[in-house]
Amino acid sequence: MEATPEPVWKHQRERSLPWLVKLIVWFARHSGRRIARLLLWPIAAYFQLSGPLVRRESRRYLQRVLPHPPHWTDTFKQIFFFASCVLDRVFLLTGRDQEFDIRVSGGGGSLQYAGAGQAAILLTAHLGSFDVLRVVFKGRRKLRLRVVMDRLQGQMITEVMARLNPDFDREIIDASGGPQLVLRLHEALASGCVVGMMADRVVGDDPGIAVNFLGGRARLPSGPWKLAAALGLPVVMCFGIYEGGRRYTLHFETLLPAQTVPRAERAAHAQTAAQRYAERLEFYARAAPYNWFNFFDFWPDEPARD
Amino acid sequence: MMAAAQALEREVADLLISALNIEGRDAESMDPDAPLFGAHDIGWGLDSIDALEVALAIQQKYGVELRADEEATRQAFTSVRTLAEHVAAHRH
């Protein structure tokens, strides 16, 4: 078996300074969203100017997704959207939902599992905001959400956010330790929780599943599909797309029905499911190109085109 | 006592083989100290989803729970011997 290199984004140190993040969060909470959004311009400009890696990876992605050759303003918009979603977490986590216009598309069908208090695996990606999803879960008693998060990656931001909302901290399932993580996931699912996880970044010793994605070969994690097949749980997909201004649209889709898959068929099943997920991810990335927040080489097996 | 422990190790190894549909391996030939995780050539080569299925099979057969985030669970998932010891210590 070929050796799996450490994913590139793991090497990219968090580029934000703790005191600065805390200052921005403090300012945002006291000034309100409209004023705080003025900060997005210098923040986005800083990341655009100081990050050659970010610029390069943004351009590589945008070349694949945009109908026109990417301009530096496209990269700026992508960074600006990213900064917007991070800033909005402050307001979403402190319960200031009235700041936003959040719409739900396709929710009825896919949330039926959750509505019945039935466990489901909820897959998302670094596309748009995951935090708007909490708004849907809030105020629905039967609907309980747990989120898998790597506390080591992005630790500082997670800590700051967790302090804003203790409920957020309680619903995190720590992504460390392979077998322990799977047991944790099972315990949450067995108690009827919906478990949300990012399904676009390969971590640890997972060789991943190669899929066609935006005209190239990319790798997606294999864990979610194995878990769903072993436990016979439905898989629902959700993307909280930022539309600009104060509007978000949540898109729900059922990817797999509840179904146990015999071990012998699991590899083929995972391949088919991961490819289907990649196609839906591609659909939403094309529809909302600036919501893509994976600023690393997503197609490492492809020769660079620039 | 020794014989009972050995018999349980055999049983647990059989459980692993049937729960995970492992072919070309029999419980008798496996070293009870072989690592459960890691490379196939020296051990069982289980992945974390396999571990979950083993935990569920053990719970079903012996009524013994392997709970996440407990040191006992981490230790139990070392080898067939440690799994069998965990079962022996916790089953009623």
C-alpha cells in the first residue's frame, strides 16, 4: 500500500493571532454585525496580500469552478466570504439569529429522520457555514445534534467559540483516537442523536477514496461510508451556503437511506457513495463558488496547471 | 483457571473471525498476544470500524460494554488476550 502523506492543511499553521481574534470577537459582540463587518475588508485584504499559498490554491480551485479565468477579485471574494462566515459564527453562537435571513431548502424530506428522533449521519464540507445548521436544530426538542471536531486542528478558534456558547462545547465529539472516536460516535447515534461531520478532508491513516471532482481526481475520507454501512444509518447531506449580506440558505439532501451493507460489498458501496457525495459537492460548489473554504491543494494527484 | 482463560481467548478469537468475516484465518493459529490494530502481517489489522463491530459483537454475546473514553476499553483493544480478560472481568 502506498504511504499516505500528511494532508497539506495540517502543516498550514493557523495564521490568526489569539489576542487579535479575541479582540475582534469582543468588538463584534459590542458593536453589532453591521459595524463589525467593516473589519472584513482589512482582514480579507491582509490574508490576500500576505498569503501566497492561499492565493495559489484559491486560483487553482477557481480555475476549475468558474466559467471565466479567475481574476484577483475572485480570490478576494472567496477570502471575504470565508472571513464573513467565521465572523458570523460569533453571532450564531451567541443566539443572535435575528441578524440573519436563513432559508431552508429541501429540509422537509431529509430532516424526517431527525424529526422522529432517529439517528442519522449528517455530512457537510468546508463549503459555507456549518453553524447556521444549529439554528434549525434549536427549538426542536427531539432533534439533537452532535458535531465531530478535531480539537487539535484550529484549537484556538474552537476554544474562543466554545467560550461563547457552552452548549456548543457540549455537543462536540472529539475526533481524536480512531477506535475511541468510532465508539463515541456509536454512543451518540445509539441515543438518537444526529451526528454531523465534515466529509471533505482526509485525516490520519485513512487512505481515502479517490473520486472525480471538478474535473480532477480528489480524495475523500472513507470513514463516514464505512460507519453508515456498518450501523445501517441514513446519510443526509447539508450545506449552509452564504449568499452575501445577511442571507444563508441551508440545503438538505438525503444521500443514502438506512441500510446495512454486508462487509463484502462495503468497499464498492463506499466508492459509489463517495462519488455521489462528490457530485453533489461539485453541484453546490459550482452554484456557490466563493463558499469553498479548503485553501489547500485538493487535487494532490493532479499535475498543477499553472 | 488457565484452561478457562484459554478457552475464552479461543471464543473471543472465533467471535472476531465471524463478526469480521475474516477468511483464511482460524482462531487456533492466532497468537493471543498479536496486536488487533496495525499491519496485517504481524496482527489482525483491524480498523476502527472493525473495532466498533467487535465491541457490538462482544456486547451482544457477553453483555459486556466497551464504552468510549474509558481506559479499560483502550487497554482491552490491545489483543485477543486483553479483550478476553476484559470480558472475563466484566461479565456476570
